[in-house]
Amino acid sequence: MESPGGPFTLQTLDLDAPRPEEILVRITASGICHTDLSMRQIWPRERLPMVFGHEGAGVVEAVGDAVTNVAPGDHVCLTYRSCGTCEPCTAGSPAYCELAGALNAAGSRPDGSTPLSHTDGTPAYGSFFGQSAFATHCLTTESNTIKVPADLPPSVVAPLGCSVQTGVGTVHTVLQPRPGAALAVFGAGSVGLSAIMAAVADDHTVIAIEPLAARRALAKELGATVAIDPTAEDDVVAAVRDLTHGGPHYAIDTTGQPAVVSQALHALHKQGTLALVGIGSAQFDTMTVMTKGLTIRGVTEGDAIPAKAIPQLIRLHKQGKLPLEKLITEFPFTEIETAAEAAIAGRVVKPVVTIG
């Protein structure tokens, strides 16, 4: 991205050789996530040009002397980076790493350097989520590079590192709905549909709330009990409560939109739990939260420990419980801006650009 707000353009840059703790990965596929698209709208001008991309899949080409978890030739899934030594990391919550900002969203390595430069030596910024996977090659580290089976299609591997582990982890790790409980999912994008697949696999009643007809149909195909069109309902809260005998005990908001978060809160059964995974600026009706005894839980990356979560996601996929192919639309890397525009317009659920 060369100017504030985009678009994505293709340029030739130089990439540093890996440092002792770094891994050189040749990218074969990269998912386009809502985070890439929202961050490019607010990215600071002084950190341009910037290479985004944080759902990379690829093959290891070289490793630094300190790297032990992967070797050249390994197929890998790239995910978020964590330090491994702070209190949240050592307590098993790397998604809440105290250095998350510096490691994932600074546009540089933690020491302020950038591995990317123009051929004339002027800097370009990257290290997004410790990868910047909208590229033919990138540098990663052990914490965000997970070995995967070589026979798994790269377009399936790529979304595992963020959107899929976020949706599935929100259900399986964070909410852990009790058997037979109803779950409402507000927004049926890649995160919401991943959550729906996880809930369906556990035999929960799932209510999907989504304005786009194609996504409602896909939610139903993936096992949602009912898919509600919020634009066609006079009272979305009443509709959800009617379908769940007084309200679901669990809800997920993937939109970050204040009006939608409010609907989720008011729809919940007393002492229900709302997981917030969408980026936004929602404000809460504190009286509703208090009088209903609700729990609001912010969730990053589905609370996933990637080295454990990604192999689990692969097992679910192989068991047929996570049919990710139904979410994915492939685009050639040269059409990355077309893919981004298709995602923004809602014409596709999970665009994945493929390379080579």
C-alpha cells in the first residue's frame, strides 16, 4: 500500500536475509482478512509504503541459526506473533502478549528496523503480524510459523492462521457452550461462518444473523438452524429470542457495529455471554448488562495457542467438520486489489490470493 487507504499495488522490494531468529518463507497463498482492510484505512502516512498480509501459507526456504521448530522444505501456516516470555504468554495466553502491538502492528521489527527496502535502499515497511504475507517471500519467527502437512492445499492453510482459528476458538476455547445450548452469531463472514461450523460440529442450535442472502444461504448449508435477514425484520431482538425460547445463552458479534452489538446484548438470555471479535467502537447499555447479569468477553485470535490450535483445525478439516473450501474464493496474486474489493463488497467470503 503506497498511499493512505490503499489500493494494494505490486512492487519489487528487497528482503533481508533471515537473522538468527528468523525464517524465510516462500508464500504460496495468503488470505485477505478484514483486519488487513480495516488497518489500511487508518495506517499512518509516515509508515508507508506498507506490506500487509497476515494469513500466509508457504514453504520454508531458509532458517536462522537459532530456529529449531521448522527446517527448509517444511510447509507452514503463518499466524500472529507473540514474545513467549511475558506474563500472558507464559500463562498460556499468547494472543494477549504484552508486546503484541510492537510485534504485530508497528510496521517494523521490535527493534524498529524493517526487513524490506526499495532497490535504491529507501525503506519499505512490513513485519505485519510478524510476516507481511502479501508478498512472494517474507520473514517470520518461530512463534508464528506452524508446520502443516504438505498435502493440504495452501488456500485452505492460509485462513487457519487468523479468521478460522478466531471463529472456532471463540466457540471451543472461549465460550465452551454447554450441551444443547443455543448460540447466535451476528455476521456470517469468514470468522462467523467458522464459529458456526464449530458450533454445528458440537450439535448446538445456531442462529445466524446476516444481511447478505448468499451468506445466509451458506450459513444454512453449513448447518445453522436458522438464518435471519436483519434488514427484513422489524425487531431482530424479538426474532432471535422467539427462536431460542427467551434468548440464547451465548452470542458472538463479528461486526463491531454498535447497533449490532446492542442487538446481541438485548437478545441474550439472562446471565448470557457475548463474545466480541469484531473491530469497532461499540458502546454498551450498562443497565441491560447489569440487570440481565450478562458477561461481555473480548476475544483476540480465538484465544488460540497457534502451535496447538492449527493442528486441531486441520484434524477437524480432515474429519469433514470444517469444510473451509466452501468459504474460499481464489484469486491470482496479481489481482490482489480485485480480491480486496470483492471482500469489501461482500461478493466473496474469504478471498485467498495464490502465488506460483
